[in-house]
Amino acid sequence: MDINCPLDKTELKIVNDSRIRRIVPTVRELMGKQAKVIMLAHQSRKGKWDFINLEQHAEHLSKHINAPVRYVDDVLGDEAMKAISETKPGEVLLLGNVRAIDSETAKGDMFMHAEGEIVEKLAPLIDYYVCDAFGAAHRSQCSLVGFPAKVPSASGRLMAKEMFALKAIFENPRRPSVFILGGAKFGDASEMIDRVLGNGMADTVILVGLAGNAYLLARGVDIGEASTKVLQDELTPENLQAAKDILSKYGQRVLLPVDVAVERDGKRVSVNIGDLPSEEPALDIGDDSAEKFRKVIMSSKTCFMSGPAGMIEKEGFEIGTRILMTAMVDSGGQSVIGGGHTGGAAERFDLADRFSYVSTGGGALETFLLGEPLPVIEALKYSMEKFGQ
């Protein structure tokens, strides 16, 4: 299961458990079939501030399925083995954070991972493997791709729902189709834009967040040292050139911010692109950009958003994201959002239920949209061919 949740940085408490709620139908169905449900999941990864155990996750899941979920902070040791053997039909056991085991994230394909210690230790104990982790489907990791080579496997209800919904929406979108790309990364933005505009999946791409700032830089706008510094990890010559090539190739079909919002004397202030550079970093799109993009979105028939428009966790700088999302649900067209932070923002704004579809995937969704194989889906296909069930 992909129940990787956003946490409060101070208390390390789950602040949005939407991913946990989304896997409830699969868990309940398995319980109803009197299966002994043993769950593997992760939270963040080693070295990150939000890498914690899954005790909270078990408590949240227990509340949502209205049944006990036992948790042991162990995956392969004696405590885990004992808990698995004690699990009765219809009961649920959540094992510890699987990414505490180094071999989980080792680089390798399905066949290498099928021989890994996680599969070696747990596969003999199970009858079937069910993967409901669409949000991690782009990762070739042991607990995700190793089991299908060893035991009969299937997708969970959420995984199936994600794939059917995304294919229906993106393979034949209603026109005009608008893609909004934002968030904290922009390294893959150029490839994504080239694919969705090149193959007709989108008619227009709106860039916000770090992607918007990076493309302004590629267009020759001096966004200022503070904003540039935030981009450093991905601001390679290759990425910058790729952005310039996209702007040259697609012109006005790629829309960039006309102003940005900065924090000045404790207040949100919109700064026109012509008045940059600014000493303060850009934390959101500006008011004029939000209005410009709102009008484009309102005229769309299909609109997809991946990544927020600004630093939504900072008060006053969630405004751009809220305006764009509100336009999406008010447009009357197909509206889809993807990624944990994007979905979390929609819930925060009380808009989640108004979207046509809210995907749990971030990286998986982007991989799907780029037309690249998803390792988890490929592993499940292999299992179907091998075991025939």
C-alpha cells in the first residue's frame, strides 16, 4: 500500500491521511473474504526528516475501516514473524516501514528484487500478493515488484481505478485541454511539456511553482538570486537549454507567470516580471498571473494539475493554488489533479470532492503521462502471464 503521508514538521504527526482513506475499499474487501491481511508500506526514506515508523498510519487505518489494525515495528525479524503467524482470517497487520531495509531501495529489476531478502523471507508465508500502491508504481523496489515473480499477484481496487480513470481522461481528452505543471521540481518539466503538447494530449501548458520560475529564467528574466538559489539542484545547463528549446518550439502554447508573489515586511506582495529581480524569493504566482490563468482554465474542457503554484504551507501563499483549483472545478469540464501535495491542498480548500478525479500518484502519474512503463504494472502483467490468475 502507498500510505506515505504529509507530516507536520514540528510534531511529526500526519496532517493529511487521504492516501490511507483511498486504500480502505481494498482492505475491507480482503477482510470480507476472510483473508489474513499483511500490509507492507513506507513513509519517506532514510535520511529525510519525515522518515518515521508507521504506528500512526495503523491508527488512522483502524479508524477508517472501523476495525483493529495491529502494528509491529518490524518487517523481517522475529516480532514480525510471530505477528504474521498470529494473524487470524479477517484481521489486518501492518508491518514496519519497509524502507528501513536497505535492500528495499536497491537499484534493480523485478528479477533481482525477486531474490531479495524481503521476498525471500515473506513470499513463502503468503498465498497472494496485492499491490494497491499506484503512488509508488514508478519505482522498481523490492516490496513493489519482487513478489509478482514469486506468487500469484493482482492490483488492488485503487490501482485499477487509477489506471482506468487516467486512460479514459488522457487518451481522448475533451478540448481545449490545459495542463498545469508546478510543485517543487522542474527537471522533468521539459520532457513532460514536449510529450503532452507534441502528441495532442494538451493544447496549452501553464507553468507555475519552481517550473514557472525556471522557465522565466530560461526566457531571460532575472528572477533574482534568492529565487535562483532555490532552483540550484536542478538548474543544470542541460535543463536550462531544454527549457529554452521548449519555449522556442511551442511559443504561446506555454504560458508563464506575468508576476510573482513575495513576502515583504510580513505581507504578500505581487511583483511584475518587469520589476524583477527581487531580493525576496518568489513564493507564489502573483495576482495578475492567477487571474490570467483562471480565465484560460475556465474556458477549458479538460484540465489537469500536478503540483501547487506556490508555497502552500505558508499563509498567504496558497492563494494562487486556490484560485487555479477553484477555476478547475468551476469550469464544468473534466478536472484532474495528481500528487500528494496537490491532493492535500484540494482537501485543505474543501475542493477535493468537486474534482472529476484526484490521483494519489505524483511521480507515478508523471511517468504514466510520459508514456513510460510503470515497473509495478509490468510486474503485475508478468505475474498474470506466469500464474494465469
